[in-house]
Amino acid sequence: MSLLVTDVTVGDRPGRAVHVDGGRITWLGDAVDAPAADRVVAGEGALLTPAFVDAHVHATATGLALTGLDLHSSLSVADAVASLRSHAARSGNGILLGTGWDETGWPEQRGLTRQDLDAVVGERPAYLARVDVHSATVSTALLDRIPGIADLPGFSPDGRLRLDAHHAARRAAYGAVDTSQRRAAQRATLDAAVALGVGSLHEMAGPEVSSDDDLRELLALAAASPGPRVLGYWGELSERGGLDLVRELGLAGAGGDLFCDGALGSHTAALSTPYSDRPDTSGALRFDSASLVEHVRACTAAGIQAGFHCIGDAAVDQVLDAVGVVVEELGIATVRACRHRLEHLEMVSDQVLERMRAWDMVASVQPAFDAAWGGDAGMYAERLGVARALACNPFADLADGDVVLALGSDAPVTPLDPWGGVHAAVDHRTPGSGLRPFDAFDAATHGGWYAVRAEHPAGPLGVGAPADLALWATTDGLSRVLADRGRPGCRLLVVDGEPLG
């Protein structure tokens, strides 16, 4: 069925119309010249843009945060404990899940402990992820369900877990979520995306963050009902069978959250020099270099896009060294064709820029990280010192160096908020590191298509491009919305040519 969205503002030009048929844009021009269509949507001058693409999401965890215990706004240990108590009282008898607590700036000058949790939850298992989701505090009842956890790296008797101990606890916690709970969480995420004008989600799944069943159910749910596109990634090394699921499910790539290191907030991102506030550690690399070379080699030989979670500079360098080995073996053209991705790229040297540009690699970044933790007095400065902190997330350098940027939220680490991400990319907390407004918007829309090797040569509004469109509740042009840091509501989302309301 053909669709005409007419009398809209496209860019800064009012009185335009877009004709759609077969899931593709078939015509774009002045509304007075528009062809007929089976269905007509009158825009009444509203702004029409490409739909947003969130290039890094964890759908089930996001939905559980949307429907469960969200601790992002907690101002102290006592505040977080009070929220947990209230949530426990109204949530039945199953496992208690929460996310988003951040001890930075809390008056107690510490994070949550299992004693804090046990005093509230008693014999119930509880898992409360820190805001970066690379450490968590768990209750005694959950620890008791995980044999051998006390022997794993990152275990602490006070229930604050990092590294391998945290991965084991997260698997146990999310493994306790039943099918109906998981489906409700996934539905909540997809519904939230529609309301925000997000037409595509890049789901970063893997054995350490979800499960293959979780990914299968999410893809089936997205395929069975109208909603945003869900493009799946699976983060598991090829030597552990990681490419099998990619091939079976026709996923977008092998990687995404393939954890080469952890996160700065949890002191687990792998640095070349120690943390400023913990000089006893530089974080940790999680894989040996030979395994990464084998993964890049296997993906490249198969024409499969690889992706890597790498936040610290040591992890970034390790991944790029592995890609460099494969460039020498298989040739630069073969590597460029795969368009491998670096997720959360935050620490970028001149050599990193040069290699990523030469090898056509994608920088998948989260501007909300800088908004939350950047600047000269935020968490980055506390962990890294001011000089290193101010050099993090150099979006302008990446863009000026011809490295393609794709913006994402890493929800539930930061909320689904596409306009907020665009504005955060512009209003960088380090002067000179932000993007130009239209470049930021492009990275939040077209960048996500480029990241999955599906960009259209004429751009996201070109004739022949996929019809993923958002109609906004404003008659301002895009320039004005960007200049005013506007956050218009989504009046209508079109995905694959289908209006979603």
C-alpha cells in the first residue's frame, strides 16, 4: 500500500511531500506536485526527518529498567536503599533487578554493599547494576545461587562484584527472568522507541549480557508486530563458536559488546597507564591478542562485520593491532568491505584516527556518556585526571578525520533519548570536541545505516532509500530545532513504509 506524507517541512523547506511504496521512498518534492497514494497523512507543516537509529542498545535490560527499579536519580546510599525497599514491597516474590546507581558524589562516599541489600530484601535474590553496567552489588541470596563465585576475579565479600564475578552474577540474575517478564520488557523498549522516533535499534547481545534465547525472542517479537527494526549483534569470539549464531539468525555482525575490557567508572576499562584515583590498577584486558586476531580473521574472511567493546586506550590499541594483522594477511580492501566497529570509543590517539579511517571502521559512540561524566570535574576527571578526561570522546576529531560516527545510547546505561544524544554531541563538555549540529543529526540517523553497511547513496531521504521517517510535533525547520536544542514529540513514525502512529 502506497503512502503519501504531505504538507511537511523537510530540512528547512516547508510545503514538501514524500511518497512511499514497497517500503522505499519513491518520490520527494513540492506537495502541490505529489503523486496519488492509497493513504495520505496530512503533515500540517510539521517537521519530517529520517527516523533515528540507536546504534547500541540492550533491549531486555532497558525494558526491565523501564518497568522495574531505576536508580539513576538516587542521591545517596540511603536514597537507593529506600527505592529498593519500595520496589521490593510491590514486586512480588521473584528476583529483584535494578540499574543505574552511581556513587560518584554520594555523601557516604561509597557504593552499595550486600549488607545494604540484605537488610531490605532478606532471602530474596537481588542484583543492582552500577550505572555503567560493568559492576554490580548483589544480595547474599543471589551469591548463594552461584557456585564458585568467590574464586572468580572481581569478587568482593561485601557483594560488590567486578570482572568475571560480575559476569557470572549478571548471567544468574537475568537467567532468573521468566519468558513473560522478558517479553514484557522487550515490548516496553520497542514501544518507547516508537514514541521517541527511533526507527532502528542495534541490539548488542552476547553470552555475557543476555542469551541466545533472549536474542531469538527479541527478533521474533520485532518481526511479528509493527515497531522499530531490530538489527542483532552477537558478542562472542569465533573460537568459542561465536559466528554460528550470526550465520543461523542472519545477524548484522559478530561483536558489538564483545567485551575486550570493562568501563571507566568500575575501574575495569584497560588503560595504558594507571587510574588517577586507583594507581594500583590499569584495568584489565579480557582476551589475549591471538584470540582477537583469530576473530577478526574469521569474520573478515567470511565477510562478517566484527564489533568490539573497547573503552580504555589499551583495549582500543589491542583491537586495532589485531585488525592490522588481518590487513596484512587478507588485504586492506577485504577488511574495509567488512566495516568493523569499535563500540564506546572514548580514548582516541592520532594513530587510532589514522587506522580507523584507512580501514573504514565505524566509531559507535554515546554522547550521553560525556554529558554525564565528562568535563574537568566529572567521573572521567576523577578516574583519569583532568588532562586525560578532557581528551575523551573527541567527536569533532573523529568527524574531521573522516571516521564515520554512529550515535547510540547504550540503554539502559543511559536512557533512550535520541534528541538528547544529538544535543550532547554538539554541546560537548570539552570545548572544541563537539560536532556541528547537522553532523550530529546525521550521525544519529544516517550513521546508523552506514554502521550496518546499508546506507543509501542519495542519503536517508533519497529516492530509493528505506522509508524510515519521523514526523515531529513542531513546524520549526530542522535548523531551528537543533539551534534551540528542541526535543519535539514524535507525532508519527514510519518504519519500512508502515505508519506506526
